[in-house]
Amino acid sequence: MPIQQPKNILVAPLDWGAGHTTRCIPIVRHLMQLGHNPIVAGNAAQLEIIRAAFPDGIATTPLDGYNVSYSSWNRFLQMGLLTQIPGLLRTIQQEHHWLKEKADQLKLDGVISDNRYGLFHTAVPTVILTHQLRIQTGLGTIADNLVQRRHYKFLNRFGKVWVVDTPDGPGLAGILSHPAALPDNACYTGLLSRLAGTKTEVAPGVPKKPCWYCYLARSHSAPGFHRYFGNRCSRMQEKWCMLRDPFQQQPLHIFHRTSVITKDWMIPNLTQR
């Protein structure tokens, strides 16, 4: 039943792949069902996904992304990402100033940020979604502890931290989402999937057997990952899996016999879409 006083809620997913955007779709859908007015912020690629998910119309506003890139440095202790930290901190500061201006313009009553650390506000209730509480630096336990301490300071700027995983470990993200100690303002949301409640059609020539369906973000759609995934698939039996780039129309690869990637993406049959 629609509420009497709808709220304007900003939903802003991170642009690091498409997973953050797609897992916000059920949140946006739920806000609509409650009678609220969700406003989705993102770059052009993100908003294209959102508009496709809501063909009847959805309020959107442009917001630049973090634009994280990968390089050969990533093979050596995550150096490719570490060198981008100064730029990421600048982006966080810029999006914080952006929110302070937009809060009044859009008459915001609340903000749901998916891993965008600058979208906190002193006068508007804010929530941040994440599945990474115990970030793995690849530099050892001491570095992981230091990063986690700094990370929690960012998270504590928000009113609530929604951890996207099951409360009982290991969940889907393992140690990432189940550290020894949670932030004081954290709670688990359970799993989020835009595929919940959707109908599927079996692709021609594919046996009607259970399968795993995995979306690949453009940044992760690399031949090396496909080879790794293919090797994992060969160890399982009587399963099918389709890997698909969400920015492309055709599947990238179809594997017979797949390993478990995430139960959040499980559907009854291999689909054409």
C-alpha cells in the first residue's frame, strides 16, 4: 500500500563494473512499491542499464564515476589499484560536494549509496551498501588491518552500513563481508539480485538442467578470466553456464559444467537474455 508522504531517495551505485548498478535495481523497485520516488545517479552506461530495467520511466541524474582502470601492474601486489588511490580520494571529495548541492535541488529525503564513499550528508539520512568490509590488499595482515581501520572511518560517516550478504558466514563474499568485528552502524541485508522473480526461457539446444548465469562487467571481461573460469567449469558435472558482458547483445562464452560462482545469480535454466 502506497505511503501517504512519498520520499525522494537518491540511489547512487559505484561504476566499478555493472554489479553495483544491477544489485541496486531491486532496491529501486522496492522503493517504488512503497510509493517513494527513487532518483538514480550514475554515468551514461549505468543509467542505460537502469532505464532498460524500468521501461515505464525512472528519474535519473548524471554523476561521474570513479573510472578505475586495470593494468599489468595488477599482477604485482595490486600496484595498479594502489597508484590510483589519490585520484579516488579526489573523486570522493568531489562527489561529496556534488551531493551537498544536489540535496537541496532534488529535495532529497534520503540517500542510498552503493560503495560511493563521498555520498554522506550531515542533514540527510544516508546509507552505504558494501560487501567489502575486510578489504584484501595482497600485502599481508598488517596492511589489511590498516586499510580496514581507514575504511571503517569512511563507513562511519554514514547513518547505516548495509552489508550485502547473508549474516551467517562465509556467505558469498567470505572474509570480505564477515570480518571479526563489524562497524557499529552495520547490518546484513541478505542477497540482492535483479533476477529475483523473473521468468526465463531455455535457449535452443540447451538441456533443461539447472545452471549458473553470470554477468561479467566490462572491466572484468578479459580472456584470462575466461580461461580461469573455463578451467573451474571443467571440474564440475551436469551444469551449464553462460558468461555475458552486460554491455553486449550476445553471450561471450557458454560452458558446460560450471563451478559455483554466486548463488545470487542462479536461475532455473540457461536463458537467451
